[in-house]
Amino acid sequence: MSIKWNRLYTDLLRGSRSTLWGNWALNPVIKPGAVGIIDPASGDFTLVSETLPNVQVTNVQHGRRWAISSKDVSRKETKANVSGTVMDPASGVQVKPDMTLEWTFGKEESIASEFALNGEQRLSDLALIHDQYDWLYTQAEKVGMASNGRIAEGFGVVTSVILADSGVNAGAKSKNAKFSLSGSASGMNTLLGENGISGKGGATFISNRDTSSVESHTLPAKDGQIATIPLPVAYSFASFGPDRLIIPIWVRKIGSLQLAVDSKASSFATYTTKVSIAYDLAGKSRITEGPITVTGGLSTNFDIPMGARNLEFKAEFVNLGDNQAVTKQWATPLSQWVGGSRTINLLGTWPGSPSIHVVEED
């Protein structure tokens, strides 16, 4: 079975950047305003249209260095022992490589990702996606991603990209696989964004890879080349829910919104609590669910339609005197809840003051 590199890369990135999709193979068609389909199982992006009409892009500066790897990946620096020459940016001439960087992958499917970043590009105005809904619906319908007035989840628009000037993605197809790049010291620093930007121009490298044990994508693509065009290493993506609702940060298929209520997250939660939700849904009067009684140490869940608006959660903590109620509101939870879920912890030891804690927000 083939390895789903984009899915693995995305999962690795989400350890620190929960809103990103990875661009493992440095696919150049991924740019702000690009219209396409993401397969959440593989993480792969399929282009449908090069750009949304009337797109305007804003450039944002980024830190120079991008370095993310699996826990079992190690990197060491050694004296180069390879033939050939490389471009040295410090002198601007071809020189013999004097340094080799070698990555060792302790496990199959381990990943190393190191780049010199160029910056970030974003759509200047996300409202353009709403304004172009009819055009987007037509594009989605052509590829079987729209029907009955609704665009399916997974079809959407790239909203931002992180661009790199040079670097490498490498992943292990087998345990203890190795991959290396050789060049001048200043050249390797330039290629991977270390120690700032130094030199008079681009740098080249000589790679040593066993394609049977390592999958790699380098920028520049080949030994001896100088990278001239920044390419995207990661991106964010907007998709759609019912009633023309936009999911501005789409990271997985949602289906329905999930609200978990938990009184067992803290050993200090001893209150009995009555919890309920209320929300608006197109074409219906306001909907109320609950109250559901949650005693200390227990939990409950609410399954909420994606089209819910003006959602209010209410926790009524039962007391000997007057009960104490705490509420939380969201105008459009589909747009506000990245990933389509929230967890609320019920806190408080009787007779002290109870409270709620929204895990993803507080």
C-alpha cells in the first residue's frame, strides 16, 4: 500500500499549526485564490480552477527558518566526501563541497521538513469567497461537488500559503533510512534558512538519496540547480456548509457540529449541572435541546446541525438556594469552531463558585 505522504505531513504540521494543510510535493498550483478539492483521507489537493475572480493578495513577512520533523529523525553535520562542485553564495563561484548534512529516520513514515522561508501570501478579503459563491457553485457542479444549491465539504478556495525559497521534504519508506545534502557551509545555511541570509546569490547542493528507502522533494528540484521561484510548503483552505455558510478554516470533514460537555476533567467538579443548548436553523423556529443533568464525574454530548446559528450553551449549577447559570454564545459556530467541535469543562466544588471552561478558546 502506498504511503499517504501529504496526510502524514499535514498531521505532523498540525502538532504546532493546527490550521494548515501540508504541500508535501511542493505543488506550485497551490496559491491564494486557487479553487480545488482536498481529499481529507490523503491530504491531496486537486486543482479545479487556477484562481477565484477578482483575487487580491496580501504579502506577510515570516521568520526565515522552517524546521519540523518526526521525533525519531536525527540530523548530523559531517565533512563532505563527495565529488563535484556546488555554487557557494558567499563567494559567488563554484567550489568543492565542504559540508554534508545527513538525516537518519528511525522509523518508516518518519518525516523531515527544512526550508528557508520566503514569506506568506493571503487573500486580502475572505468576503470575496461569499461574493463569488454562485461562480464557485458552477465550478463545483462541474466536478460533482455541488447539488441542490449546496457546495460539498472539501471543495473550496486556498486562502493562504507559506512560501519557501529553498529546502527539502524527506520521508522514510523504511526503518533507519538515510538522506543527505552536501554543499558549502554558507550554501547549506542559505538553502535551509539557518544563520540568516548570507552571500551574493543562490546556492546549489549535491544529494545522496536511495529512492527505494526515501521519498524526497527538494527546492531546487535537482542537483546543481539554483532555486528561482518560491514554492508553497503549506497552506490554509476554506470550504462550505449548508445555506451558503463558509467554513473559513477547513481542516477536516465535519458533517455535524459536536459539543462535548465534561465534568470529569477536574477532580474538583462536584456540582450537579443542568446543561442545554438553543440555536436557530433556517426555516424553523428556535430549537432547544435539554436540559440534560450532568453529575460530577460524568459527561454528555450534543450533535448540532452544521447550519446552526446564534447558538447558546447554558449550564445551570444546582444549589441549595438559587441555582447559578452560566452561558456561552456563538453567532456562527460552523465558521468559528475550527474542526467543527468544542469541549466545555464544568468546574466548581460546592459551595464555591462554579464556572465553565471552553478548552479550545479559554
